[in-house]
Amino acid sequence: MRVRGLCIVMLGLLFLLPLEVGAAVLEGQLQNKTPGGGAVRGVEVTLIRSQAGQEEKQTTTTDAEGGFRFADLSPGERYRIHLQYQGAAYDTEVTVPPEEEKSRIEIPVYDATDDPSLLRVKVHHLIVTPGEGSLLIREFLAIENTGDKAFIGTRPVDQGRRATLQFTLPQGVAERQYLAGLMECCVVPTESGFVDTMDVKPGIREIGFAYTVPFDAGQYTLVRSLDYPTETINVFVRDEVAARSPSLESKEVVQFQDRRYRHLAGKDLKAGTLVTVEIGGLPFRSGVFRYLALGAVSLFVLIGLAYSLIQRNRQQQSLSSLQEELQTQYDALIADLAGLDDAFEAGKIDPEEYRRLRAEKKGELLRLVASMKNLEEENAMDKKKKKQRGVKKTTPTPVTPWYSRRLVMLGIGGLFVLLIGGIFFLKSNALSEAKPPRIVVTPRSYDLGEIPRLGGKVSYVATVENRGEQPLTITRIRVS
């Protein structure tokens, strides 16, 4: 009984002790997919494991059949296999299954070629978005290697690398961004655009990039030279502006992402074809309104000065007319009083009526005399001001109103100011141009290191900055 109990205790302790997991083995095979292709023996294969920002590497060489083997691997870990074959790079991600001690992988490779005639574009999209003073153009291409060999380029560019894909961009491009299928480390800018140095394997490779171009006078002519034979090209321009092309066919307006776009399309275009799109009705830069406002303010000031001069001249004319009218009324009242006195002396009017009428006439006369005195004082003050300004006294003569001619001249001057302001804006290179949204992420990349398969969590803080001058909406974040 005592021995039986001891065995049970020992068995329980065995269950509590951790079980050691054996090291895993990864076996692989290179397969040349090019018919009649070269041998795959003697190829250096590197197994890379990234952990905590560090890379652990193991290197081996393929055997006569293209096989390779890596031992002492950690089950459940993720590795990257890297190799070079005839100048083309091959990278493959692989995870060693935790439940298997041995796993196998096959990696296809191709013979290399420097024949660019194998390349053609299946689909080419250009999406044009107007901004304030510039256009944001995004291009997406599906480039096909129609052969059975990997294209490794024809001419060297820098650091021993060869140019594989080339892209000719419109003149004056700025704010380049390399999107899907491109890596900044492998792109080399050129005077006409840029080239890529990554090889192009058989099949389809998707490429995306974006840039901006400035425009003036509310219009822009987009000229894009095609670098490869193109089966289908589509140009999408936001429908709030006009777009036409002598080389493309106009299609129905399309809508995607809650936006409407004018659609221009072409098919079976040869390499070197110039695709031209004339875009009109573009928004002016905000600076033009400053110049127009300045010209408008100047025009209003000139009109105001002219109006004040006209009003002063009219005031002087009305002052003389009022003086003449008051003098006429004064003479009439004097005559009325004299007639009233004559009628009373002749007994034609009774004394009470005479005193009432004389009092009314005398009151009117006193008010009239007071008005004439005020008018004389105002006239004297105006003459004194003119004398202080050095204005000589001249005898007024009835002439054609001078202010009409001056008003016309001032109006022409104001319009001239508007014209000069608009031309200065359109020709000025010092004006700031509105930049489209541009994402800058700091840091650009980060190795999350080893993450446990079950319940593993890591934290990573990145700063996303919009260095453009237009609002940006982030709808999706992808981590690879």
C-alpha cells in the first residue's frame, strides 16, 4: 500500500514538470520555373529571424537538386528566407508549425533576362484631384511580365543596381509619394521621373505612386508619356472641373468613395504615346483674391474721391442758387411791406388788420435775413478754406461738368489696378502653393519583435503628421 501511494505521488510530479519541446527542422527546395532553366545547386540561402529589433541569421547552400535544410529552429516562430538567383532577389515568409518537428517549403525561381520587351501594362489608372493652386495625381499600374524569366534590368543606375521599371512624369512635379509595390530604398529619382531597381518576375506586379503639379490661370494641360505598351488606360478627374482629351475617349461619369469623376479612357496604346488631358475650371489660389480685393478697394477709394469732388461742386452751385433765391424773397417781402404801408395810409385797410399783416411780414423778413446771414458766413468760411489751400478765386463760367471726365478717368484707373493685380498674381512665383495631404510617419518602420501566438501583445507608438495644406481623413491602418 505504501509503495502504491509513492508511485502515485511520483506520477503526479511528472505531470507537473515542464515538457521539453524538441527543436524543429525546415527543409526546402528551389524549383526553376523557366522551361529548360539553369541549375539550382550551389545557391546561398539565408534564414532570418527578427527578434527585439535584432536579426539572427543562418546560411546554407543548396545541394545538387536545389534542396536546403535548417535545423535547431523554434517551433511556432516566424522566419524569412532570402536568396539571390541570377541577379533576382527572392524573399519568402515561413512559420514553423508548433505541432510538427519537420516542415517543408518549395520556392520557385526563374532564369534572368534583360529584355524589356517582355513588359507591358495591363491597366493604368490616373486619378486627378484638384486643389488650391495644384493638382494631386495618383497613378496605379498593373505591370505584367509576359515571359517566363525574371527581368533584372538593362542599365546600371547607382551602387551596382540596375534600372528595371522606368516612369516618365509630367514637368514640374513635386511632393512625390511611393505607394504600393515601391520601396524608397529601391527607387532612384531621375530628371524625367524615377526608376525602380527591384526585379520583375513573371506575372503581374502592382505599382502605385502620387505627385502634385502646379497650375495657373485656372487651367492645366496634363501630358503623360507612356513608358510601356498599355492595354487599358483610365483617367478620372473630379467632376467639379472640366476635362477633355484629344487622345482619349470620354466615358460616363463614375462614382466611387462618395465622389463623382469624369472618365476618359483609351485602349491598346503604344509605348511613347503622349496622353494629353486638358483640365479647366480649376479653383484660383487664395492669393488672387487678395490682389482683386486690393484693386477693388482702390477702385472704391477713387470713386469715393470723385463722388466727394462732385458733391462739393454741386454744393457750391446750390449755394449760389440759394443766395439768389433768398435775395428774391427778400426783395418781395420789402415790396409787400411797402405796399401794405401805402394801403394803410390811404385808408384801404383797418388798423387791426394792418398790424397783424405787418407783424407776419416782418417775422418772415427777420427769418429770411437770418438765413441770408448764415449763408454769407458759410460762403465766407468756404472762401477762407480755399485761400488757405492756395485756390485762386476765379469767375465761375458755365462749362461742361469737369467731374464727368474725371470720373471716367478714375474708373479706368481702378480697372487698371484690378488688371495689374490679377496679372501680378498669375505671374508671381513667390506665392505659396497649397500642398495636398502628405502623410509622414515617425518612425517610418519598427520591428515588433517576437510575439507569442496566444495572448501576445506589443505596444508601438507612431506619430502621423499631415505636412500638406488640405485636410486628410485616415480610413484604414494596415500593419505588415
